[in-house]
Amino acid sequence: MTGGQRTGPGAARAAAELDRALAEAVRATGSHAAAVFLLVREEQALRMEVVTGLSSGVVKPWSRLALAAPVPVATAVREGRPVWVRGHAELARRFARTAYALPYDLAMNVVPLSTDGTVWGALQMLWPGTRAERLTPAEESAIASAAERMGAALGRAAAEDDALRPADAPRVLPPEPPARRPADEAQAAAELTERLEVGMFALDLEGRFTFLNARAAELLGRAKDDLMHTRPWDALPWLNDPAFEDPYLGALFSRLPSKFTALRPPDHWLSFLLSPDATGISVRVRPSGAPEGNSAWPSAPSATAPSRAGALYHLLYISAGLTEAVGLRDVTAAVSDQIMPVLGADGFGLLTADEGRIEILATRGFSPSSTAYFEHLPLAAGSQGAQVVETGVPAFFSRPDELRRAHPDIALYREMDGWAFLPLNASGRTIGYCVLGYAEGRPFGPDDRAALTSLAGMIAQALERARLYDAKNLLARGLQNALLPRSLPGVPGLRVAARYLPATRGMDIGGDFYDLIRLDGSAAAAVIGDVQGHNVGAAALMGQVRMAVHAHASTGAPPGEVLARINRLFEDLETDLFTSCLYARLDLPRQRATLASAGHPPAIVRHPGGGADIVRAPAGILLGIEADAVYPTAEIPLPPGAVLLLYTDGLVERPGTDIGTAVRDLADRLATAPADSLDVLADGLIREARSTDQGRDDIALLLVGPEARGR
């Protein structure tokens, strides 16, 4: 969306109501800064419409958020609920990426703006991190009232087909000015500062000098008239360094005092104390000794360009999405869903170069026919992207003329007016390129070019890691799958279903295993286990244990003796890993099952007529701890139509949930689930587990049971 789109009366009324409600909410709650974000559904992004308490330049790096991003504003909109965060420690714990971008001590509340189930955006409000832990009832009421008014106004505008659209930069709602002092009081205050031995000056929210006394001008080394209405980082080169912007931004965002020391060449050390309020920052400056560490004046933002330190934090924020990505699919999803919406591109493509041809990983915003042209396109074809891959140098086109003249036959280059082609450089080579398209021409200033080039480098590194992960993961999973049974033997009169689901998070593999062993014409053994650890060693030990179970079960040894023999085997294997195991001998003619456990989660039996019980068999210790351990057994009825469930802990373990409670919940689900088909039952149990555990651990389960009579 671009500016100039809120010309209709409905949009204008909505904007005016947002301003009124925002001002009243700030006044009622004491919030020092607040903003309204609007949801732009076609972009899957949230864009800041209006802000108060901060300049548009300061907030620009955070004025556009991907709807999928794990940040407070997007979370409130996605989940349709308020988000309250008090202090930076809580922000870091719950929203790490936002904590990267806003490393300041502040409290934050975000509420969604909605009507009749439709979410239009969010209201975000800030306070110093030193405030009370919770909002007061009066504050909650004021915020809820403002959000309701805002949502209603946005809903009415949309109903009139005149929805409010965010502009390129957020509007700034000026704070309420302080009460004007009589002229004689103002003059007396100015004279007071002139009598002080310290320098005093004031900056507005855009960082401009609005007042300074003679001592401040003397210490800063410039005439007073030369400094008024300028920004310190423009007028004083020794303060022009983005690495030292933190104290200024920290004071603005947190409204808490900050201090630092700076060196005015050649050898004049100065200390600064910043005291912020709603209208700007008062600064005290005086001579100081050299600090132990080097701390300098922050270079503050302009009103229209993003602050440079803010831009650095923003780059950290969006790159954090790449550090969380694991495989190639994760990286492309992070770029598509979280990073690109923030950059404001109308189209983008992520392409790699492989064996002399271009491969498309992801695209958005370009026509399918145009992007299809690039799939498997030889690099020798000479597209602009191919040139970037060849040279490793980015290319920027603020206007389309030059690009279209150079490549008149490529239809894609006629779809946008502004273009950036960014090489993906990793490990000393260019592995592909990222292309950004903008519907309107874009100047691509030096800061833009540097930021985009840096981001492309981060994407390239993430892609390189993802490719390595996928290759290692494929090899490891292949090893693990080779050690698991390809199929289970058929046993007359016995129904069987087994499932193994690897963890979806992390690169390691697990040691979960299961098996069904045919003992004779009327008996079988069901076994399940879990080797400690998630690595190739665990998978290899799993294979050895499974083979040992086969060998000892085939001799006809009872369940307790099978586990005891395998336990003694661990001395010969010389491993530090432990293993849990549950072994069940199924005697179909006698309709009985005999179980022995080595520290494994208990089996669950589902009765033919419904209902289920946890098998409370006495459990021995884990395999591999004590060579002479004894494993007691328990015998239970297993009539026709009954189902015995063996499983590993991945099926039941949940963060914050007691394991006993989780097992009882599993028994309740098994008791009520349809059991006509064990395959359907197994799929349902796996599906339910994955919906709550987010793929943290491997899952193995084995369902066995005598066929019901009459089947």
C-alpha cells in the first residue's frame, strides 16, 4: 500500500476517531508512547498507521511487521487476545526477537482492534519498565474502550467501502503540549540555566536542539546559533556514530534517564545525563574524566529516515527468524512469511544456482507465467540474476528503464518499477540470488543498499546451514529407518498396527524402537524401547538392542529373563547410554499377556467393551545401570477384542504436564476412540500427540490385540 489512499470521507472519519481514542487512552493510562497498527491482509503484514510520543523516524524500523512474526503485535492480532509484557526480562523470555530489536526496559500492552469477529489491527502502548506489574482496572477499562472505538471506526469505514489504508510512513500525533509559562517565568528559567556551571540543552522528539545555555555551547565547542534547530549528530561530527545511539533511543523508548561519556577531540571528555519526558529530552553536560570503557554520544534519528542504531537492531530482529530456521523448508518459510513482508517488497524471489541452472526456492508477488521462465534457466542465458551470481555483486535499479533495455525479452522485468538483485554469498562463493521487486520506483540509498546486502548474506548463510542439515538429516534418518522393521510378521488371530514418527525439530535422531516377534503358531512378543540420547550412537545401540531382543525371545525365555539377559549384554557393549524397554509375551490361546518393564512408560489395555486401564506392572530399572538387575513380570487378561498399547515417552510428554497425568489422559483417549481399525486408531493417537508437542521428540507406538470373535 502507498500513501494518498485515505482520501474518502469514511477513511478520514476513521483516522480522526483513531487519533481521538489514542490521545484519550494515553492520557487515561499515563502511557508515554502508543501506536495503532492496521492489518493489510493481502500483504500478510501489519503497518503502523499513527504513533504518538515518538517520531516517525525513530519508529520506522518497527513500523511494518509480518503477521506470522513471533512478536507481541502480530501475536495479539493472530490470536485475538491482549498481550501484556512488563520489563525487558519478560520480553526476552516470551518474545526474544522483539527483545533484540527493543533492548530497553519498558512495559508493553497490545490489544487487537476488532468488530464482529473481524480483526482490523492492534493498539500498542508503552510505559517505563519500572511501572506496576499489572494494569489497573481503570487502565484496562480505558484501553478496552479505546480499542472498541477504534475497531468500530475501522469497521464502519470498511462497510462504506472506504477502508482506512496505512501510508508509507506513520502519521505522528503530537503529544499534548505542557502548560505555557508566562514570559517572565520563561526568561527567569533561561537566566537560571546561564548561572549554572554545567551545560544544559534540550532536544525535541526528532532530536533537534530547542534550547541550550552558553555553558553547553562552550563544552560542545560550537556557537549557540550554529547549533539551534540542528541535530547533534549533524552539527558535531564527533557524535556521529550509530554504535552510540542506544542512550538516546533508550531514553525515548523507556522514558527512563540514561547517561554516558563522550570524547570531544582532541582530549575533552564530557559526561551526559538524559532526562526524557513526553515532549523531548533534557540533557545535562559537564566535563568528565575518561571512562573505563568507551561510551560516546548517540547519533539520533531524523524525522523521516530510520535511526541507524534502530536499523541495526531491526536487522538483528529480522535475521533472528533465520537463526530459528533449521532445514531448507524452514529457511524459505522464514524469508517468505516473516522477512519479506517487513521489507515492503511487492514481489520477491529466492533462487539458487545448481549445476549451471537456476532453481526457484520461493516466489511471491510475481505472475506464475513470468516466474516459470526462470525455473531451470541456464545461467548462460544471461538474466540479471545470472549476472549477479557470476559477479557476486548486487544490482539496484531505482527505475526500470535500464533493466528493461538490457533484458527486453524477460517479461518479469516489466511487472515492477524498482528492483534489487542481491547475491547470496556463502563459503566464498555465490550460491544464488534474492530478487526484490517494488511496484513503484525506489531510490535505494546507501543505508538501504547496505542493509539489503547484509540481509542477503544472512539468508545465504542460513541456506548453507539448511542444506547441510537436510543432507545430514537424510543420512541419519536413513540409518534409523534401516534399523527399524520394514514390516511386522503376521500372526494368526492377532491384529497389529505400529507407527514411528521422528521429531520435527532439531537435527539429531532418536533411539526409539519397536518390534513384533512371532514365537510359535499361537504366541508372539511385542517389544518397545527408547535408547537414551538423540544421535547416531543412540540409533546404533537401538539396533543392537533390537537384535538382542529377537535372539533371546526366540529361545522362548520369559519376559523378565529376556530383559535380564539384554541388561547383562550392556557390559559387553561398553556404552554409557541407558535404555528403557517394555516386553510383552502374548499367549493367544490362554488370552493372557505377560509383561516386564525396564523403566519404560506403562502399557495401557483397552477392554473389548470399552474403557481402558493402565497396566500397573512392577518396573525394573533401566537397562545398562546394574548388571545383575531383576525384572519382575505381571500377567493380565487379553481377551478377543482387547487392545494393548505400547508407546515411547514422546507420545505423552508435554512441557508443564505431569507424566502421570499425561498417561491417564492417553488412557482416556484410548478408552473412547473407535478400535475397529488399529491403523485408524494409531493415526488418531499420533495426530493428537503432534498437535500438542510441536515435534520435540520421536514417537513410537505399537498396538496389538486378539481379533474379536466373529471377525
